[in-house]
Amino acid sequence: MSHAQDKYYVPHGSHWPIVGSIGLLFLMLGVSTWLNGADFGFWVMMAGVAIMIFMLTGWFGTVINESEGGLYNPQVDKSFRMGMFWFIFSEVMFFAAFFGALFYARNMSVPWLGGESNNFFTNLLLWEGYEATWPTGGPGEVGGEFQTMGPLGLPLINTAILLTSSVTITIAHHALIAGKRGILSTFLALTFILGFIFVYMQAVEYVHAYQDLNLRLDSGIYGSTFFMLTGFHGMHVTIGAIMLTIIWLRVIRGHFTPDNHFAFEATAWYWHFVDAVWVGLYVFVYWM
Amino acid sequence: MGATTVNNLMLRKLFLSLLGLGWASAASADWAINMPRGITELSQETFDLHMMVFWWCVAIGVVVFGVMIYSLLKHRKSKGAEAAQFSHSTTAEVVWTIIPVIILLIMAVPAAETMIKLEDSRDPDLTVVVTGYQWKWHYKYQDQDIDYYSTLAMPSLKARFKDSGADVFDVDNYLLDVDRPLVVPKGKKVRLLLTANDVIHSWWVPDLAIKKDAIPGMVNETWFRALETGTFRGQCAELCGKDHGYMPIVVEVVEEDAFQAWLDTQSEGSAQLAQAEN
Amino acid sequence: MTTAVADAHDAHDEHHGPEKGIRRWLFTTNHKDIGTMYLVFSLIMFFVGGAMALVIRSELMQPGLQFVHPEFFNQMTTMHALIMVFGAVMPAFVGLANWMIPMMIGAPDMALPRMNNWSFWILPVAFGLLLATLFMPGGAPASGWTMYPPLVLQTGDAFPFLIFSVHLMGLSSIMGAINIIVTILNMRAPDMWLLKMPMFVWTWLITAYLLIAVMPVLAGAVTMLLTDQFFGTSFFLAAGGGDPVMFQHIFWFFGHPEVYIMILPAFGIVSEIIPTFSRKPLFGHDSMVYAASSIAFLSFIVWAHHMFTVGMPLSGQMFFMFATMLIAVPTGVKVFNWIATMWKGAMTFETPMLFSLGFVFLFTIGGLSGLMLAIAPADIQYHDSYFVVAHFHYVLVPGSIFSLMAAAYYWLPKWTGYMYNETAGKWHFWTSTFFVNLTFFPMHFLGLAGMPRRIPDYSTQFADFNFMASVGAIGFGLSQLIFVYVLLTAKKGEEASDRVWEAPKGLEWTVPSPAPYHTFDTPPVKRVHEEAFE
Ligand code: HEA
Ligand code: HEA
Ligand code: CUA
Ligand SMILES: [Cu+2]
């Protein structure tokens, strides 16, 4: 095996990417036709989802086998790390678009609709009597009156949960490096359990918002930014928690060594990223 | 202009374009190739700004291309040139960083001055609310209780369709004429308040040096003071759907008293219309 | 150990050549195969997008409506731009990166070969979906490539397809960019210091960074369009507290860096070619690197120069005007460095050099008209007129496209092992140059005289220059057939030597022509590297 280590491992042809493309084709075709009102679109979409899951299991399975088979040298490992880093950076920029929308709405469009800056006539001619406040459903009160989710209560608990999970995964990481497998698997399990609890709480929060507060996705710009930001975040937590679960299963199977555990670290980074986004959300969406 | 003339014209133009642009434009000096100077102080300032920057660009082009062409002619292998091997010079780098910065500053100052004036729409003599629709304009004289739509004029409208059979060269001001123009007095500061009803449009009259987007849900301001009477034409400048090319703008600048007279006929007209509707 | 590993292990040991038949292309992880697929795909898209441009130009040849309906005209404009930008220019640069970067830095392949395959194979899906919209009720998207709401929300069944195909293009670009960054940062030969890297590699490093930074923002923007359309959000609806103009800010935050994504690799290409045919080292290599980085940095803070007429507060207009003007400085540094490279060289004028020189000339013209556009009060006149169309076609067609042609001619012998037909190449250059100017130069005059863009029909006073432009477009299109001829006969010429040209620098010229399926399995040793590089 040692001779594999001194060369950069270039895999032989693989069919997973093309399976992935077919999956994306079905997925996008399905969602689009479904949104256009064709019921069969739903099933095409589900087929796409199934193909994608099949692809992801197969592709990652191959990579895991190669990794466990010792084909990867430290340079390959570094490629993976860098790849993950830049992927997370792209995710940061995706969220930046939505945070940008939030800042724009709060500091520009809403005040403008209320007549600020060079928009005196906007207010006078089109939205007379509208006063710029935040939160708002806009001058047209799109979606009707609503109440907001305060920063205390559920969101605070959720913050605590995510922050704790950040600690637990760090403990797990140290345990992995120190070779303490028992602590590793316990704290890893704790982390994804906390993750799933977060997702559950978030779901409870949404139900509460819809049923009691009349705060909905279509509650003007407030509802739009609130649900899009927390929604995409929630999606990312879900994915992160699933990733953690898989890593945990691999730990149980005896994968990873103190100096070879890229997948673990990548997941940990991802988890910290999701965490950091939440802190941003908590401050700018719930608090301010 | 009859159909045969058009064909001849086309042939001539084909010939000219094949000969190349320089020739073609020299041959017909009357073709509009530059921005109009316009009829407001600011349109003329904008024009001067445009020409100033243009000449700077020409100058830069002459120097840069001059050096390059010299090098292309002299430093070619077929002329027996031997390649020198220098590959950096801090002095040169500093010089050609600083000189452009200076040129840019020279451009930036007057540009900023004009910009500030353009934005100053305070204290108007007349305010018109302009609303863009798919695909026509609506004008409302704020304090005069006059409002009306302005749409593509009949002759253009008839000729514009595919297979209309019309020769568009026979239509006066093809696509640039409306049924009811915007009428404004000469020498007065006219403020426009622009908004739209459906999608974004943009109100553009080159002679006034005004282009401002009309955005649904928002009101934009702009202004002009026409120094000459006459008819000035423009078009919607923001893609607004299939008939974006068919919502022209015509502004008629008239003397103050003619404007008053026009206002009177208009308010009578609207009053009558209102009665008829009731 | 499972069989998968055993297989992979085998493959690794023996180094197969390419697989046979279609499997080679579907499953490949080889950077050269993937590069080829990217390049072929982009050439096809160039012709598809070009055919649409010809529809546009045919309709605009004379005033009056002759061939298409206005709604179809708008679809052509929109699809032409989307296909040229995302389907032709960007994938072509990624294809070149795939082919050349590993060979230029002495790497065995791209860092993440399987993902490399996927990032390519997403493209046919994306463009399949996009092109399919032409046959849908309501037709293809017709709101311009800028997709401004509320107009874009009037798109018919094509709407979700548009959004998702943009998502897919973004996904593909991001994966491609990650691969390129990681390859450059992690796979260089041992003594290839960062500042020793060839300019093409440098500009791509910066481009890849721009891509990862802005493609997700575009994805976010179109996602908001989707939810506004289908799920009742109010991002771009004033009544709900949003603002249609907000989309424009987000779009151009992507869109402006995007235009540099389409020009920085071009800068890299001509920075490779001009030294070779001047027989002189690139002048000011390091300042070129700093200039490219400055351009990239500035590109993030100039976006609203596309929006001088939307009614921004004065301070905003001022800021964006000044920031935009600043970009002329680092770009000037590039132009001056190229000229200093030619200065006192011993130049010859093979086709790649011709295209590079054409690039420097005509890109500069486009850049200077860009500078004029940056002057906000004047842009109020230029905006959304054919002056803008002239500007960006000058930087994109004799800019990006010419650089791609130059690259193709420059490296073709390395790819195929044969010299291309030089006479045909020269014809290709001279006809293209003549016609590209005939097409786009008159558009400056049209714009200044007041012709708005995105209109299917115009007033008779614009007839003459439009006629010229249309003749030019047809001529330019036909000229590209010469390129196809060159490609089809690419293997009929003399055999190319390993170095191909007289004095090219760079590791790619140390490997045989045609480049073997696998290069640099072991990183090049210092000696080879120095010989190639000094
Ligand atoms: C490859 C693509 C590319 C490139 C490189 C550029 C480069 C530049 N562009 Fe362009 N641009 C586009 C593609 C590109 N653009 C596109 C596609 C659009 C339209 C989008 C749409 O609406 O659909 C557009 C539109 C556009 C606008 C908006 C116009 C409008 O809609 O009203 C503006 C305004 O400022 C602008 C400015 C510039 C500037 C200042 C540069 C500068 O980077 C140029 C710098 C170069 C030089 C200046 C020349 C070389 C320098 C020297 C020789 C040094 C000496 C010079 C001086 C001292 C001045 N561009
Ligand atoms: C990289 C980008 C790129 C490239 C390469 C081009 C290339 C060309 N473009 Fe494009 N264009 C854009 C990007 C690009 N464009 C963008 C972003 C817009 C703005 C869209 C918007 O407003 O939203 C635009 C808009 C645009 C317009 C304005 C449309 C409007 O406002 O309504 C026009 C009009 O003339 C035009 C023309 C051309 C022409 C003639 C070419 C030519 O260079 C094309 C040449 C290529 C060919 C012609 C194809 C090859 C040859 C053939 C097919 C020959 C025939 C073959 C056989 C018979 C077998 N373009
Ligand atoms: Cu209204 Cu374009
Ligand atoms: Cu820009």
C-alpha cells in the first residue's frame, strides 16, 4: 500500500457524476413542471430525489472505501480540505444574498416607502400615511397583520442548543485526536441529537408562527426575509445533522484515525458554519 | 420615398458598408453620429462632459495605439529586430499608474458637478406625474387637474406590424410619434415624478438629457428647463415586455402663453369628458 | 478491502489510456478529456447563441418588422445573452483551465477529478432545460439576461426552468472554480512559487475566487424571484415593503464581477501569447498580478454603475461613479505591460499573436467606452442605448472571444500534435477583425443618436448603421466557419514539435505534442522546471 502514498491518487473513470446529472435533470424538470401545475411533476421530482440519494450514497461510498483502503496521501487530504473550505465560502455568499436583502429592506426600501432620502413623493403619492417601521408587512400590509417571534423563548433555547452542539463537537474532535473512541462517539451522538432537537424546535416555532402569530412566508418583507433566512438555515442544519449521523455511524464502524479524518473535520467545519449563520440570524432577525 | 428608392438606398448602403465604415460615414455626413446637444442647460453640460471624456479617450487611444503600432512596425523579427530581455521597470510602472489617476481626476470633477445639478429638482414651476403602463405613458399635471394617456400615433401603429404592407419610410417619425404629446412651457422648471403601473419603464428624451426609470411602487424625481421651443422625441428605455419598442415619448415645448392657452383647452376638454362620463 | 478499491487501485497502478467509445466521455476523470468536452460544448453554444444573434440582426437589418414578432425578438435577445455568457464564454475558459492549468503547474490532473466530470455534465442539463423553454407555452424567457422583476414574473411556463437552469449553471461554475483553486493552491510542482506561476494560472486563480464569491449570490437572487412568483414573498414588491430595484442591486453585485470573470482569463491568455511571439519575457509579471487582484477587488464595489437611472441617492451615484473610474487604472497597467512586452521584442505574427494583438487594440476601445459609461451624468444618456451594446460587445467579442481564438490556435498543436492551417488561421483573423468592427462600431453612433437597446424595430433615421451592423454580423458569423474548417483539418498539417513555437515559456512545452493522456504523474524535477521557466 505504501507506494500509493507517494503519488497523487487520480481515480479511474466514474459513473457517479453522470448519475448525478441525470438526477438533477429529473429533479429540476420535476420541480418546474410541478410548479407550473402539472401533478406528475411531483413524481418526476421524487424520482430525481431518489436518484440523487442513490448517487450520493454511491459516490461517498466509493470515496470512503478508497480512503479506508489507504489510497489517499496527505496531499489528497489537503485537496479535500481546501475543497470543503471553498464550498463553505460559497454557502456563506449564498446566505449573504439573503442577509443583503434583509439589510436592504430595513435600511433602504422600507424607509424609502416611508418617504426618507429622495423618496418624499413615493410616500406622498403612492403610500400616503405609511410610516416606516420594522417589522412591517409593507405599505400594502401584504399578508395581513402579524406578530413577530420575540428573541426570548424558543429562539433563545435554540441558540443555546446550537452553541452547546458546537462545544460537543469540539470535544468529540479532541477525543478523536486523542484516540478516545468512547468519548468521541458519545459526544458526536450528542451533537447530532442536539441538531435534530433544534430542527424540531424550529418546526414547532413555524407552526406557532403560522397558527398563532399570523406570521407567514407571505407576510410582506418581514415574513419573506424571516422565513427565507431561517428556512434555508434550518435546511442546512438538517443536512448537517444527517452528515453528523453518518459520521457517527462511521465512527461506530471504526473509521477515522487521529491523523486521517477528513470527513469528520469537514462535517465539523460545516457544523460551525451553520452555527455562525445562526448567530447572525439571532442577532439580525430576532433581536434587532 | 417610394419602394424603389428604398431598394436603391439599400444597395448603396450595402456597397458603402462593404467599403468600410470610414468611407461610409464620410459619404453621408448628415447621418446622426453623435449625442444631440439638446435644449437644456444640463443637456448641454452633459454633452460637453461627453465630448471632454471622448477626446480624452481619443488622446489616450492615440498615445497607446501609437506606441503599439510603432513597436509593431519596428520591432519585428522580419526587420531583423533582436529581442531585448528587460522585464521590469518600477519607474515605468509608477508613471503609468499615476498619469491615468490624474486624467481620471480631471474627468471626475466636472462630472460630479453636473451630477449634483441633475439631482436638484427643488422649487419647480410645474410638476407632472408620469406613469408608465404596458405600453403607453400617462401624464398628470399635478396642480392643473389635467391628465391623459399618450400612445403610439396611428400612422406608426398601422405600419408597425409584420406584413402590414406599409413602407415605414413613408411614415413620418415612424415609431417616434404619439397621439397626445407632453406639453410644457419654455423656460420653466418642470419636475417629473415618475412611477409605473406594472413593470419598470424608463422615460428618455435625449434632447432633454433625461432618462429616469419609472418603477412600480416607487416615485422617482427628475427635472428639466427647456430653453427652446419645438418638438422633442424619445422612447421608453427599459425593457418592459413585447411592445417596449412601441411606447415613444414626445415633448412639445411651447411659449408660456401658448402653454396657458393649451391648459385652458385641456381643462375644458377634461371637464366635458368628465360630464360625458357621468 | 472491497472490490471498488481493488479496481481503483489497479487503474492507478497501470495507467490506462482513455477508455473506448462513449464511456470515455461519460465517465472520464481526465482533465484533458474534460477540457475537450468543455471546449466543444462551448463552441456549439457559441454557434447556437450566434445563430440567435443573427436572428436579432436580420430583424434589425431594416426598419419595419420583417421576420419575427416582438415577443420572439425579446426571447432571442435574452437567450442569446444567457447562452453566450454562461454557455459559450465561461465554459470555454473553464475548458482551457482544465486542459492547461495542470500542465502549466506540473500537476498530474485536477485536484478533484470526479467532481470535475460532474461540473461539466451539469452544463448540458442546464442548457437543455433552458433551450427547451423555446418550445413552451409563452415561449422562452424574454426579460433580458438581467431578468429584472416585475417583468420577468410575466414569463410563461418557462419561468421555473429559467430559474433552475441558472441554478445549475451556478452549481457547475462553483464546482469548476473550487476545483481550479484547489488545483492551483495544492498541486503545484515543488518549486513553483506562487509568484512564479504563469499569468494564465494567476488570472484563473483570481477568477475562480470571483466565481465562488458571486455565483451563489446570483443563485440567491433568482431564488427570491422564484419565491416571489410562487410562494408569495415580497422581496421585489413595494407593497410588501420590498423593492424591484433590490433585485438589480443583488443581480449586479453578481453581474459586474461576472464581466471580469469573462475577461480576466482572457488577460491571462494574451499574457502567455504576447511574450512568446515577442521573444521577450512578460513585462512586469508581478505588477500584472497585483493589477488583476485590484481589478477583482474593485469589481465588488462598482455594481451600481449599471443603475445610474434607477433613482439612487446622490451619494450612491457619486461613490459608484468614482469607484468605477478607478478600474481604468489597473486595467491600464495591464495594457501598458503588454505593450512594454512587445517593445524592443522580435515579433512575428502567427495567428495566435494576431488574435492577441487584435484583443489589445479592440479591448482597449471597449474599455475606453466603458470609462465613458462610468461618467454618471453622461451615462444617463448612454444607458440602455446601443452605445452600451457597442461597449460590451467590444470587450466581449474582440475581447473574450478573440482571446479564446488566440488560445485555441496557440495550444491546438499541443493538443493535437499537428500544426493547424496557418493561412486559414490568418484569414479567420482578418475577416473576423474586419467584420467585428463593421458590426459593433456603428452601434456607438446608433446609441448616441438615441436608439434604445432591446427593440425589434426602430425609427427610419437609424436605418443606415443598423444595416451595416447586420451585414457585419453575417460576415462575422461566416468568418467563424473558417475556424470550424481549421478545426476539422487540424490533424492534416505537419507534425508539431514539443515546443511548437520558437521560444514559448512554461511547463506545457516540456511535454510531447500531442500531450500524452497523463502528464506529470510525478512532479517535474527542478531542472526541467527551470529550463522551462527561466
Ligand atoms: C468582459 C466584459 C466587460 C468588461 C471587461 C467591462 C469593462 C468595463 N465596463 Fe462594462 N459592461 C459589460 C461588460 C464588460 N465591461 C457588459 C456585459 C455590460 C452591460 C450589461 C447589460 O446591461 O446587459 C456593461 C455595462 C457597463 C456599464 C453600464 C452601462 C449602462 O447600462 O448604462 C458601465 C458603466 O459604468 C460599464 C463600465 C465599464 C468600465 C469602466 C470597464 C473597465 O473595466 C474598462 C477598463 C479599461 C480601460 C479604461 C481601457 C484600458 C486602459 C488604458 C489604456 C489606461 C488609460 C486609461 C485611462 C486613464 C482612462 N460597463
Ligand atoms: C459573450 C457574450 C456575447 C457574445 C459573444 C455576443 C455576440 C454577438 N452579439 Fe450579443 N449580447 C450579449 C453578449 C454577447 N453577444 C449580451 C450580454 C447582450 C445583452 C442582452 C440583453 O439585452 O439582455 C447581447 C445583446 C446583443 C444585441 C442587442 C439586442 C437587443 O438589445 O435587442 C445584439 C444586436 O445586434 C447582439 C449582437 C451580437 C452579434 C452579432 C454577435 C456576434 O459576435 C455573434 C457571432 C457568432 C455567430 C454569428 C455564430 C457563428 C456563425 C454562424 C451561425 C454562421 C452561420 C452558420 C451556418 C449558416 C451553418 N447582441
Ligand atoms: Cu416601457 Cu419599455
Ligand atoms: Cu459593470
